[in-house]
Amino acid sequence: MMQGLIQWLQSLPNWQPYGEPKYFAFLLAFLIPIVVAMFFGRRLKIYQSLVSLGFIVVMYTGASYHQLFALVAYVIWQTIIVFAYHAYRKKYDTFPIFAGAVFLAILPLIFVKVTPAINDGNMSLLGFLGISYLTFRSVAMIMEMRDGVLTEIKLSTFLRFMLFMPTISSGPIDRYRRFEEDYDNVPTREEYLDLLEKAVWYLMLGFFYKYVLAYFFGTILLAPLKVDALAQGGFMNWPTVGVMYAYGFDLFFDFAGYSLFAVAISYLMGIKIPMNFNQPFKAASIKDFWNRWHISLSFWFRDFVFMRLVFVLVKNKIFKNRNVTSGVAYILNMLIMGFWHGVTWYYISYGLLHGIAMVLNDAWLRKKKKVNKERRLAGKGPLPSNKWTTALGIIVTFQFVMFSFLLFSGFLNQLWFHNIK
Amino acid sequence: MDIQAELIEMIDDLFMEDITDIMDEDLYNAGILDSMGTVELIVAMEEKFGIKVPVSELGRDDWNTGNKIVAGIKGLKNA
């Protein structure tokens, strides 16, 4: 029977989320009953779950069928941990059990991330597309349970939250309490019309981002630039600078396009998933950038890594100086984010670079505050802050971010260490 | 001293900012609070008022102004 199931899965077509026009045609067709019901103030819970499951299965069919088994095993694992901790937390609250629960929840992801680094680039059998994003959701739940703000969880809602189809592969990362409220309440007709309007706009914008702009930067521009850069070789050359910008724009339009699709499809289901991008290249500082780039990820790290690190450091008075505290927390936070991307020198240095940039950004803000205070006491006006200083901030931030993306792309790894001319 | 006066003094001590006249202003938008400051404020409030404010509770929507924080402290003290 198992053999038959595997053969059947291998025979099915494999559809990656939002991967091709056909995917949208089928998805939107299946969503019509959901949209109509929403319009009349009802949520078709069972139908929506079946459609979601169907589209999840076709993500892991064909040659990647084993990912489906990994997904099922993973969800069972997380369900046991989350519900066991929930039962425990109702009666007790101890740090070792909390830390143990978080560790067990992260463990599969650690295996998946570390395996390629120690096993010649081979993927772990535990891995499946989207494992990181599911882990973020369950770990946040455990932390909120420890905090005592998440007290009631339902198995059916938990599974729907973990396996929420529009965002399963790459986010945006939602929070359980927010999701549950949306899921249990159907939007009014007026709200839903507003969501529909936004969904249509996001779908069109997403198509433009992903299939026009990302195609232009990522395929038409990037590929020949890479060939030129590798042909010239050396430490640095002009085509590599071209690779930097082309890759940076490709990364943004591809991921922002995907995120717009995910948000649009969520809206059609009446779930107001958070936005992931807010014009990141208009950021006037690196702190501003992280409020605009992959927002649901950076806010997750802010709430569940950075703030908790700071809490432990401040509460136990580890460092006398608050600037040392925030600096250490920034660097650790960004380093962990780097490790999460993958255990390679370029992801980790990408994280480290952003951590250092956050520290410098903070130091500059303190300096400015101090200077302005002195100037005020001396009867002088504050340091200039106008459209020119903002423009300068945007330019500097943009160049820094683009350079960090070049590092992130792994292209330097190819240029410096694996360039077979 | 009442809670409001104590909170104002606490924010002045921690961040060298006087919020007496801006009790309804968003402290994040005003550049007074950030994620680092939020945690410092939480720790200080725990010590001063003997309340436990969960890190995930001090959100940017419901604890973002002086008056809202005062209300939050009163709520937790009476809980």
C-alpha cells in the first residue's frame, strides 16, 4: 500500500506555489466558492481545508514526494511539543522545560540547516520546502505561552495555522493569536470588498514584480553579467558590481512579488496576513531598512530573539553599559539570522555585517542626540535634518544593502574560491 | 507618588526624555522608545511596581503612549 501511495505521488504533477500562470488559474478557480461564501458572510471551513491540502500536496509531488512524508512527520512532532508544553504551562512555569520545548521545536530545522554543511551539500531527509516558516510559527507560540499571553489553543486552528496554504512555503510569518481572530471572525461585506480590491491590486503588482521585473533583472541582466564577471576573475571587477545591483533588484522583486501573491490569496480567504515589504529601498538608515525589508521575519527576530536577549542581559545586569548590551544583542540577533539562512561563510558574514551596521546606526543616533542637546544648551539650532540629509541616508543605506546582498548571493564564493575559468 | 509621576521619572532616568507634556504621543514615533528601550522599561517596571509585563504583551499598539502604559500598569497591578 505504501508503495502504491509513493507511485501515485510520483505520478502527480508538481506545482510550486505561484510558480506558473496555470497555478493561478487553478487556484483562483478553486477559490471562487470561498470568495462567494465570504461575500455572504460565511467561511467554508471544510472546503477551504480540502482545497488547501490539495494545493499543499502538489507542492511535494513528483520527484520530491519524500518531502510530503517529512512534512507530515514534522507537523506531528510540532503538534506534540506545542500541546505538551501547553498542558505543562497550565500548571507550572519553569525555565528548563520552556528551553527544552523551544530546543525540540527548533531541532528538525537545525538538522536540515546543518546537514548540507557537514555532508557535502546533501539535503537532510527531514527537510521540506517551508520548514523554516513553520518553525517560526510554532516557536513563537511556545514563547507566547511562556509569557502567559497565549493561554487557549485548539488543535484544528493550530493545524490550519501551521499549514496555512498561501504562506506555507516562504511566509509572511503570521502569529497564532492574530490568525485565530481572523479565522474565527468573517469580515463584514464592506471589509471583504476592501480586501478583494487590495487582493486584485496585489496580484497584478505581484505579476509585474515577479514575472516582468524579476525576470528582467534575474534572467536577462544577471546571467550574462555573471559570465563576464567570472571570465574577468580576480578579487573585484566591474561586471561584479553589475551582478550586485542586478541580483539585489532580482532578490527584491522576486521575493516581494511572491509575498504579494501570498498576501492576496490570504485576503481572498479573509485572513489579513501581515505585509512583508514596505518600499525597502527608500529606507534612510539600516534600522529603517529592517522595518521595511522582509518585515514579518525581522519583527519575528526582534520580538523572539533580540528583545529576549536584551531582557536576559538587562535583568541579570550582565553588562554595566546599556550600549554594550544593545550592541551584543544586535550582533547575536543578526548572526542567528545569518545562520538561519544557511551554514555558509557568506550567510554568516551577511548577518554579522548587518549586526555591525545596526550597532553603528545606533551609535550615530546617540551621538546626534548628544550633539543636539549640547547645541540646544548653547542656544544653537539642531543639526540639519532635511530632504538632503534624508537623501544622503537613502543613498548610503541603499549601497550598503546592495553590497550585503552581493555577499548574501554567494556569488563572491564562486568568484573567489570556485571560479573554474 | 502616583503611577504617572513614577513612570515619567522612570523614562527620564532611562532615556533622558521628559514626556510630561506628551502623554498621548506615540513614544515609538517620537524616537523615545525602541525595542531596546522597551525591554529596559519592562525590567524597570517589574522592579518598581512588582508587576510582570510579558515581552510579547508590550506591543506597539496598546502600550505605545505614556497614558496607555499607565493604564496598563494599573491593569496589571489589579489583576
